[in-house]
Amino acid sequence: MSQPTTVGSVTPAERLPRIIQGGMGAAVSDWRLANVVARHGQLGVVSGTALDSVLARRLQLGDPCGAIRRALSRFPWPDMAQRILDAFFVPDGKPADAPFKLAPLPKKTWRASLVELMVVGNWVEVFLAKEGHTGPVGINYLEKIQLPTVPSILGAMLAGVEVVLMGAGIPLAIPGVLDALSRWETVELNLTVEQNPNRYSYLQRFDPREYFPDPLPALTRPNFLAIVASDTLARTMVKRASGAVDGFVVEHHSAGGHNAPPRRVRGAESDAPPRYGERDLPALDVIADLGRPFWLAGSTASPEQFAHARAVGARGIQVGTAFAFARESGILPDIKHRVLRAQKAGTLRIRTDFESSPTGFPFKVVEFEGSVSDNVTYAERARLCDLGYLRQLYAKSESSVGYRCPSEPEKAFLAKGGAPDGTVGKRCLCNGLLATVGLGQTRDGISEPPIITSGDDWSFLSHVTRGDEIDYGAADVIAYLTQPAAA
């Protein structure tokens, strides 16, 4: 067996690049995009969402470019890599109408094969993003998806990830997780469990030494950047987090993907539709006073907004949408081109959907015929939950939990104690997001519909393309953002 190598040092947060490429999942911000961005001197970020399923499905498609197998050949424990190849690799790829073999569902109690798949999936993505250059690479996770978090982070750290970013919740435990894993220590993660009137404590315990034999490589703790939408949350992270918070990404509600819920306006009627207002704008001077570097996100993709961010004390900006639709992103080319043509024609429609996400968070959707956001298309889809990343945990006893998803069949959700209105408007994001990057499931010859997310600001497009052209690359985005701002 080959000897694991020591993972090197990381760049201090205050010296990280001024442009962060958003970590959009699942596999939109894949290793190809992050690699290009890092080669051009900025922070390339891969999405850490569902990388166990992403790896399993890429292998079932035959890994036509050979990159996945090349990465697996470098994994420090060859026997583990071989077990994954044996389980999922299909030479020349599965038939187009055949379903994907599913990865095991994430649960509170670890299953060794799933731990290996999560560790290796994250390792492969970061390894390929870092391959061939010395630029920094980060990985983005969601606090709402807790069950895969710890093994996933370990896999990324084994590959030398330099930054871990996390939002969609309050990730107080993650800095301490990074500290413990860097020392190969046991981690206990306190899980969020609903329907828990007795306030039982549910811990997920992970001892990495149970899965990895000596000799173990020395690991370096990556920087931790919390993605926040308010100065209150930033202060909370500094005061209550389990370890060092190295910086912040301060996200405006115009950003794509999941957004923080709007704060309720005093005196508003309980049935008033949710909307964002002045109370949802963070006090940037308060965040600056916390003494950590921060980056602004949401409608920042212009030289002028870049300059504005610097003027208010930010280290720089995080940009998502402009990179999401660049040629190197994981979105299927046909979907990408349809969205870009619609934007060029002035017909693109983006809305904040306050109901569809099983997380309960608002979610930006592109109105797109044939997608999850299309009511006719989604009404034809049988409700099911077979990936399980956004399932809710609920208390069954002092020692056991159950799992339910608002997008699963209504009868099943209600039988597990779910609220009668809990499934209203809820849609399966897990399957939809994988379909967007060409990894959608096929059942009885019917393919899962995709779901497309985007930020509100598309002003960048006319600067990175010419006339009716729609093709552009990540390098074009970086060149545009770093040119002098207009007076």
C-alpha cells in the first residue's frame, strides 16, 4: 500500500484572493470550473453537496474522460478506491434508459460503505480542482445537510482543501470539527431534530481512525468562512462557534440558490406574503469591526460592485451566477444555452420561491419549461425521496430518530408525524439538481426534470459576450471583474 502524503499549509484568510467563485451545487461548481478559476489567481470553489452520489453516477456513466479514475489511482488507500470502482464503475457507461444504482441513504448511524463513498467523493473533487496549479481551492457545504458533513470534510481535507465555506443555517459546530479532524480526533456533531418536545440530545459520532489505518497523514486545518446574511449572525458566529471563524461571506438576498428567510416586519399580518426589506440588509460596519476579512455576495458581478465592496471594508466579492453559466460549469450545455438565450432575448424570469425547498428556506428558481419550477411538469412526477439529503430528522425515542422529507408522498410524510400542510408546494430539489448537471435518475424510461437556480443580477452578460453570442468562460468573467471600474 502506498504511503499517505502530508497535506501542506494553507493561505491565511486575510491573504485569500479577492474574488471567490461561488460553490453552487450539486456539481454546478465542479472541479473543472474551480480548477480554471484557481489557475487565474482567484479562489476556485467546488460544491460539496451530494458528492457521494455525484461520484457514483459519474462512474456509472463510464468516466469517459478518465479523470475520476486518474484521481482514484492517487487516493492514499488503494483498497478503498478499488471497492468504490467495483461497486459503481461501468465500462463504456450504463445504457441511457437504465437507472442509476443509488448510493446508500445518509443516516445518523454510519454505514462503512457510505463513509468511504463520502470521503472519496470529496477527495476526488478537491484533488481534481487542485490538479496542475498552486492556486487555492475551497469547498462549500450546507448546514441544513448535516448527516454527510463530517466524513465529507475529512475527504476534502485529505486532498488539501484550503477553505471550507458553509451557509444555509448557523454552522456553530464546524470550526471545532475542522480542529478535531486536523488531529484525527473523534468528532461528535449535535444533530438538529424536529418534533423533540423532551429536548433529547442526538449526537452523530465519527472516529476517523475506525476507517483509516496507520500511517495517517498530517492534516492542516483549512480556513473556515461562514456564509451569513446579517451582522447579528456574524456576531453570533464569533461569540459562540466551537472554534475560530476565519472570515465571512455576507450574502444579499439577490443571490442564487437558497437565501436566508426575510425578517418579519413588525405589525405585518400573519398571512402577509413574505418579502425582503431594509431590515434584511446587514450592517457592514458592524461586520468589519469583528476583525475578520469578509466578502460581499449577491449582485456583485461588476467592476463597480467590486470597487464598492473594497470601499466598505470588504476583502472582495463572491460571484455565483456569472460562473454558473460559464462554459466550464457543470450545468448541461443545452440548459445553459437556453437560459443564456432567454436572458439575451429579455425573456428570462427568475423568482424567489418561498415554498418549494424542503429546507424551508427561500430558493431562487428560473422559470423554465420542462423543469421542476414548471407546475405542469412537476405535477406529472410521482412524489418520492430516494436521495435523502434534505430529509428532516424527527424524534422517535430518546435514542432513535426517524427521517421524513416534505417532498416525499403525502401519506408517508403524515404517517411519520409531519404537519398536514408540510408538503404543500414542496418539490424534490435533490433529484432536480442532479438532473441539471446530467446525473438525473431515469425511472421506467422517464428522466427526472432539472431545476435551475440563478441570482437576480445578469448585468455582467453583455460584458463577457458580444452581440448574440452566448458562449463565455470563467476567465472572461475574471477579466471583466478585475478591469478598472467606471467613474
